[in-house]
Amino acid sequence: MNLEELARRIQVLEDIEAIKQLKYLYGQICDDKYNPDEMEKLFTEDAIWDGGEKFGVYKGKKAIKEFFAGVSKNLVFAVHYFLQPIIKITSETTAEGSWYLWQQSTLGDGKAIWLAAREDEKYEKVNGKWLFKEIKLTVFFATPYEEGWHKNLMCL
């Protein structure tokens, strides 16, 4: 292996780690009552956040910010665990990935729920910084805490 190949491989590893750090920060912001001002900083100008039928589709970082500004009214508490990342660098400035989500939440009405989902994502490196280009949420189940996921599935 020559130095150019080694440098390329190191850059891929650094990019993957930077994307992981982006996702960790996203989780922290979600757990901080979906802080819309901080959330906005994580997305490209033309980003898409796709929550499907239940949560809606938001195009552009301003629309995404507005969506997250309202989320904490319905989800007053949440802890997000993003697990098992698969990240593929597709070019010097683009990448794709997916993460499993395990979440415990308290809804605005005081009901506690479990939620399991997957987030499929696209990333773009802008001015040397990785940002979300697209997040697509696929919910597997959401169910009341007291009943667990095996007794009462509330498909979102």
C-alpha cells in the first residue's frame, strides 16, 4: 500500500467517525427537548426529514427547525439510543447510513411509551463539515410502557 492509498483509507475512517459524532449530537439535541436552534445547524439547506404519515415530511432546514420547535409539546421527555450504525462513504462529499433507534418517551398527556425504529440517512460534507442531507424514519412500533410491545402495539 502506498501513502496515497493509506491517506485515502484514513480519510474514510475520519469521515465515518465525523458522521457518528454528527449522529451523537443529533441524539443529544433530541434529548434536550428537540432544541430547534441547535437542530437546524445539523442539516444542509435543502435537507429532508421524513417521518412518514405520522410525523410528516419537512423539506429545507427552516421547515425542519419549525417541525422540531413543535415536537417537545407532544414528546415532553425522550431518551434516544442510536445503535448499530452502517455508514458508507460514497464520495469525498457524500455518504449514506442507517441506525436503529430505541427510545423511551413521555407524551404530552403523561403516557410513557417505548418506540423502536430505524433511521436511513444521507449525508453531505459542506465546507469540510458533515451534515444531514436526509433522514427517513421508519417506526417498527410504539407502545405504552405499562403494556410493553408484546401486548399493545400503537403503530405510528
